Amino acid sequence: MLDGIFTGLSTAVMPFNLMMVVVGCFAGTFIGMLPGLGPISAVALMIPITYGLDPSSGIILMAGVYYGAVFGGSTSSILINAPGCASTVVTSFDGYPLAQQKQAGKALALAAYSSFTGGTIGAIILLFAAPALASVSLSFQSSDYFALMILGLTAVAAFSGKGQVIKALIMTVFGLMIATVGTDTTSGTPRFTFGNIDLIDGISFLLLAMATFALTEVVMTVLKGQHKEKDEQMDMASLGSMKLSREEVKHIAPTVGRSSVFGFLVGVLPGAGATIASFLAYGLERNLASAKEKLKFGKGALRGLAAPESANNAASTGSFVPLLTLGIPGSGTTAIMLGALIAYGIQPGPRLFVDNPDVFWSVIISMYFGNLVLLILNLPLIPYISRLLVIPRPILIPLILFFSITGVYLVSFNSFDIHMMAIITVIAIALKLLEFPMAPMLLGFILGGIMENNLARALVISDGSFDFLWDRPLTLGIVVVAIVVLCIPPLLELVNKRRANKGQATDRGAEAAISEGEG
Amino acid sequence: MNICKDHIGGLIFLLLSVAYGVYAGQIPLLPGDEFEPFHAQTVPNALALLCGGLSIALLLTAERGEGSTLKLHGYDFALVAKLLAQVVLFAFALQWVGFLLATLFFLIGGFWLLGERRIKTLLLASVPFSAGIWLILTQLLDIYLAPGALFNQLFGG
């Protein structure tokens, strides 16, 4: 492991890679601050740039953008109560009230320290957990991989939220369907190309990611009329001190420690991600607080700000565990990174640790650098970075649109791709209006090809029988976990519904008894 | 019966799965493939069935609450249509007038559509940016950008 750490360290400290961390963190912070654009959009916008870089530098840049975007989202949550992404919604619960009490500087500093600690604890756990898991998963066979893909896809659907499980599953299948467009890799026959030569190679990952996450998100802000809204001006004069007292540090230290470990564990679960981690950590901290302290939550409690901030950064780090060791992304953002790695010809998964140790370790090491950059460079520069938001939306939106489109065009030099982007954007807008989640679709699309290849191999080895699903205990175990993961949310929903119905019935019974008594 | 978002979504995906299933059946197979455990139609057929089943499940379990109906008030579809039309036009412009002019038209058009009317701002925000990007791509990164069919026809290729 020490060898690996040194390999990673030597790659990560290369001046160009260090520059990538800094540039990534800055770009991510800026994009993350823009309401409506979150880490997924920020990372998607970076893909075309990374195509010109070597794999390590590309992934380091994306990891920096990811961290920066989460941090940028927290900043706009605290300063203007406009979360840049879902994972920083909870930050605004206590961050914005603090800003209103003229303690914005303290809130920003606390968010940065908590993020740094969360990210650092996450990176340290990742340092030990990832190689251990990777060495175990080296014994995986094609049947295990197929089962693992099923687990990854079902987990993303299962964690997609209340009442969204079926929709997320449909979107996953839709992504798998899109992945079948183009020439079949096993037989060489064209599928769903309708005689169009531009579809022979299938739909490119870059095109789909940019159209669904960058273009669609920007167009949605126009659709909702948000481009006419003026950003609330940040009063930088009333930012206040950025220092925390010793008592305050003592007060929040256990919260940060707890939430970091908790966030990391939630982040490791495929599909759970930073949003769920931040909500759960906030809920956990409020439950642990004394009755007197509980009342402060939502009104500017330091613990209420520290918990989600540590958790979401630790979860961002945790989501790299399934990506780097099993090749299954833990979130939408890591799904995009998976696609980028595949485009480089690198297959994330257990072999990554053996075949490309420089990529594996430099990502882990650069995460720590990313956290450091956010703390020592981004925090003091927040007043200046946030000034970039002064650029009027009517100017900013066409520029982002231009970058999304040319990002795709400059890779293929085929204007058909731009037409495809417009069509996919229209479909994505319609699906968003019908409240279908986009991330499972992208995940299905990315994993579709690998899943089909592994299924083909497993079926050929087992002579067309599906016995491979239960022949090996490991495959069976993963399949069982996938089924359990898929069954838990609907069952929980059913139990909650029954409880609510019972509660209503009891209330009605009590009301009837009272009215009878009154009568 | 009220038609809600889940009903619309379920119906769309049900139709999609039927169409996908029909086309999946038309994927050409290699001779002898029908006796193989796995061929080019295997996964598409399974996906069509899966998507159909899930769509029916969505239709059956659709939420019929107050917030579940599709409301399109307050959305500026006309502006979005214009922006997307501009994206398509940008693709055509790239072929005909080349990268530099296409970028310039796209940006000025985009700023204009989104409400910017000051000529000075329109030009200041688009001309230096377009020229800068074009210079970076062609001079710094040495990427060849075709001058456009129109220039080739006018001045010879």
C-alpha cells in the first residue's frame, strides 16, 4: 500500500496536476454557486476539457470540480439562501439564519472547516477501505460482475426517494435501452440505427451527459423564468469575522467527527450520495441534541450547519469507493466520471488498482489536496469568487449553452451531434416536467454495455442457463442484496401508509368517542 | 378519472417499450444465432419486457393527489423553443459560415433572446469572446476549424 501511496503522491504533486486541483476547485466553486447548476452539471461541463489530458490529470480535475461545486453550493446556500445543489439544501437551514444574524463569515468558515474535516476523514478511510475492497473484488468473475451491475442499478433506483422507485427503475431501463443503439459488440450487427450512419457508433456518453445535465439544466432555468430573477446582492461588508472561538470548536468537534464517518458510510452505498447523507446527518444531530439545543435548529445552530457540511463532503469521498473498487458509481457525478474513465479506455473496478495504480492512488491523494485548496485558497477568496455571479444571467446562460454545445462538437466535429443534443434536451425537459430522475438513466446507459458483455460471457460459460446467478455463493449473495435493496423502500412505504391509516382510524375513533361523550 | 404525471409518464414509456420491442424483433441475426443462448436481440427483448412491465406498474400505482397533475402554467416554452431552434441553427451555421461567425451569431442571438437589448453590451460580450475562443482553438491548441462551405464556394476551397 505504501508503494501505491508514493505512486499516487508523485503523480498528484506534479505541478500540472496540482494546477488541475486548483483550477478544478475554483471552476467547481463558481459553477456550484450558480443556482440550478450542481456538481453533476459542473463535472459534465469539464468532460470535453479532460479529453485532452492524460487520465490521472483528467480525473484529478473532475474530482476538484466535484469538491468545488459542493463547496460553492454551500456558499450560495449560506449567503443568499439559494442552494446550488440538492446536497447543500440542508446547509441553508442553519447557514442562512446565521448570515441574517451578520455571522455569514463564521458560517462560511464553519462550513469550510467542516467540509475539510469531512473530506479529510473520508479520504483517510478511503485510503484504507478502497485497496482492501479492491483486493477482495479481484476474485470476481463475469457472473459476479453482472450481479454487481444489477445491484448498482437497483440501489440507485431504491435510494431515489419516496414514490420515485418505479420511475427511477424505468429511467434505468431507458438508459440501458439507449445503450443498445449502435453496433452490437458481440455480433457486429447494427441495432436501432434506422439506416443512419451517424448512429452506427451509438450515442456518445459525452453527448448524453452534456445534453441531460448541462444543456437541460440551463434550459430549465430559462423555462422557469429564473433568468429574469436578479441575484440577491451579497453584502460583503457585513460578512463578519471568519474566526471561530475555542468553545465553538469544542462544541462542534464531536458533531463533525460523527457526521464525517456517518456521511462516508452513507456515501459508500451505491446511489445514496451526498444529499441523503446531509439530510440524515442533520436529522441525527437534531435527535442527539438536548431539548434546549433542539430549539436552536433552523435558527442558526452551529451543529446544524456543521453536520450536513461534514457529511456531504465525506459522502462525496465515500461515493468514490464503489467507483474505484467495483466500477459502480455511487452517485450521478461519479457516474459521469465512470463514463469519462471508460472513454479513456480505463475500466474502473478491481483491475484499476492493479492495471492503473497511478490513476487509482492519485485520485485518492488529490482528494486530500482538493480539500486543502478549498480551505486555504477558496475560503479567503469567496468574496471575490462570488463577484463573478454579478455577470447578468442573459449573458451567462448563452455562454454556458455555448460551452456545452461546442464541448461535444469539438470532440466529434460532427454537427449531427448538436442536432442530437437538441432532441435529447427536449426529451429530458419533458421527462423532468413529469418528475422522472435523470441520474439513473445515465447510470443505466454507462453500465449497459458492460452489463450486456458480462451477461453474454456468463450465459455462454453456463451454456445458456441462468444457474450462474446462484451457483457461486458470492453471486447469489450480491443478487440477494440487490433484491433486498429493491424491496425495502416499497415495503417501508407500505408500512408507513398502514401506520398513517391506523393513526387516522384511531383519531377518528377518539373523535367519535369525544363527540358521543359531548352529545 | 384525472390524468396525472405518472399516468402520462407510464403511457409514454409503455408506448416506447412496445415500439422498442417491435424494432428489437427486427434486429438482423447471424445464421445459427437463434440456437445460441445469447444474441443481439436477447438484451433488447428483455429490456422491452422490463420497461413494459414497469410502465404498467407505474400506471397502476400512480399517485392521484392534488400535486400530481401536470401543470404547465408559468413556463416559458416559447423562449425555450427559440433557444433550442438557435442551437439547431448554430449547427447549420457551423457548416456554412464556419466556427467564428457561427459563434458570434449564436451568442448575440442568445443574449438578445434572453432580454439584452443594449447594442454595446451585445457586441462587447460576444465579439472579444468569439475571437478569443477561435484564436485559442486555432492558434494555441492547433485545432483545424473548417472555414465554412459558403466561404469555400465564394472564394474557392
